[in-house]
Amino acid sequence: MPVTTPPPFMSLTWTDHVTGRRGFLVVDRLVRGVCSGGLRMRPGCTLDEVAGLARGMTMKEALHYDPRARYVPLGGAKGGIDCDPRAPEAYGVLVRYLRAMGPYVASCWTTGEDLGLTQEVVDRAVADAGLVSSVQAVYPLLDDEAAARRRLADAFAVTVDGIGLDALVGGCGVAESVLTALDAAGAEPGRTRVAVQGFGTMGGATARFLARAGLTVVAVADVRGTVANPAGLDVEALLAARDAYGTVDRAALRPDDRELPGDAWLAADAEVLVPAAVSYAIDAANQERITARWIAEAANMPVRPEAERLLAARGVTVLPDVVVNSATNAWWWWTLFGDIGAARGAAAAEEAFGHVRRAMRALVGRVLDRAGRDGTTPRAAAHALVGDRLPEITGRFGWHGPAARAEGAPPAG
């Protein structure tokens, strides 16, 4: 059963006075007065979408709660702007949105990149909006703010094969989730084929880690269509040929690579599908085309609930977004709070990847075990784990901290 939680703590709609574009902020829950969740920019973004994403962030934070760790999970939140990030006016809209949301960024909402925005663009816009940092609200919770900020800056300076560590940890987590599911089912990575929708930060990194683990990536979809090869694509060559939005230059394709329609990835002859782009990509109608055994939700909310029920009825396992794509958010906090970050250079990358792999393997293992015991889906099992943990987190830390909680802050949901 889904976890029962109260309505969002706060929900805001903003209208840009210059363009008329709308933006949203939903704070689903606070822990010690602070919440965490990225900022997305896409045409058609809605308040309901942002509210669902904020609820998902509450779950992701709770699922990574470890009472022995320095990192204390925050509440969940999300921001969204209804605008095409490629539009000429997009950056100005972003800066004005952040100025309007400045009091929340300064006091309670920590944010970062999400769909349509890179961390570099977010950081630049935050500075242009007159703010200190996109995560400045968490600084008062740190034992040593200066040391924590140095750790995070050092981590963001690390590159692996020309790609920033921050752009890789999320895909590492998705890949480890897939590998854990394969291990649980006794499936061999070397005999497993994968199709990935979206080749940006998350999709590209996931494809890289899965390919290096021995899986065969047979299809990759971007805004121009699907590139496929049943014998396996050259993932590294495609990564080198993509632009800032994850679009692959077709000049890099090999003679036996095929160009197919954009939705062809759904019906790819593969055991694993990784939707890593937009929300709501799989619905009750198009799920009929899927022959894969597993779907790993690297994107947020890519499988609609009715589609998931139909998929489960025919034996397709959906590994839910609140688990699968949670590593990026957790890595930020593991680094900032000091659970990782002692190493430098190449050792820092290995430390980060090692921590992500251990954490995700343990988390996915718990979710699959719970699903097996309860006879439910992995999503229902994840919700059940969240339901176990939220009261403990709230009881220990409160919504606004112990003093505010004593004055009558909302109870745990």
C-alpha cells in the first residue's frame, strides 16, 4: 500500500512578469526546517507534476536514512518552470524565478540540476539572482561549513574520462540497481540487453556503467529518434558525439547502426528498459509494446500508475524512481556532511562510486526482499519502507527542529 502522508507543507505558483511563464515550488516535507529537491525546466511543466516529484524526494531522502551516518535526510521538495530550456528567453526566466524564490533558497530549499537544466547553469543563475549557493539552506546544519563547502567543491572538480563526477554518480546508482535486480533473478549481465531513453546526464552515465559491466546496449533514444543495433552500440563513441542536451550527432554512427522512430526504444528486443528522460513516457496504451523483463526508472515518474499495474500483471518488474535514481541527491549530502570526501583526484571518484554501489545495492536488496515477503511490487515495498522510516526521522529531528516541534509542528505522516 502507498505510504500515507499529509498534504504538501507548502505549494507556490509564480508568474514571470516579463514573459508570462509560470513556475512552481512545492515543499512536501521539512526535516530540521530544510528540504531538498532539484529544479526542472520543461515546456508543459505543471504544479501537479512538481507536487508528485516533491513527494518522491521525501521518499528518496527517507530511503537513504542511516542513523549511523553523518548525513541526516532532509525533507522533500521540487521546483519547476514551464518553459523550453532552449528558448532564447529561458535563462532570464530562470534568473527571475530564482530571485522570486530567493527567500526559500536562502532559508529552507536546497536545489540543483534536474530535467532541462545542468548544475553549471543553475549555479550561474543562482549567482546572477544574488544568492550564495543553491544549497545554502543546509549550511546551518553542518558541523564545519567551510570544510563541507571545500569537500563539495573538490568533488565537483573531479572528472572521469572527461566527464564530471557529479554527472556520473546518478548513472552509477541506476546501473547498480539494475545489476542488483539481475543478481537477484540469477540473470547474467553478459546475456542482458538494454535500451535507454534519454542520453543526457542520467541516461548517458547509466549506459556507460551498464556497458562497462558487460551488458549490451542495443538502443538509445534522444530527441531526434532512436539509434539501434542488435549487436550492440558503441556507447563511448555516442557519448563523445552528444551535445549539451544529450542529442547524438548522427555522423558518429557506424554503418550497421540503424536510425528508428523516437518511440522505437519501447519495443526494443532487450531485457532491460531504462527511461531516463521525461515523466509519463510509458502509459496504459504503449506499455503493450514492451517485451522487456525489467524497467529501471532513471527518470522521475516515467511509468504511469495504470501502466505499471498492467506491466506487473504480465510479469514486468518496474524498479521505481524513488529508489533507482536517488544516488545523485544522496551523493551531494554524503559529500557535504562528510560521509565521503576525504580522497582526492581519481581516488575521490573511486570512493564516490564505491559508496554509491554499496548503498544502492543494499537499498535495492532491501526493497526486493520486502517486495518478495509482502507479495507486492518494488514500488509498494519502497513505500512501505518509507512508512517505517518517516516516523523515526520526524521523531528524532522534527519538522523544524526539536524546539519548533515542541511548539506543535505537524506530526509524522
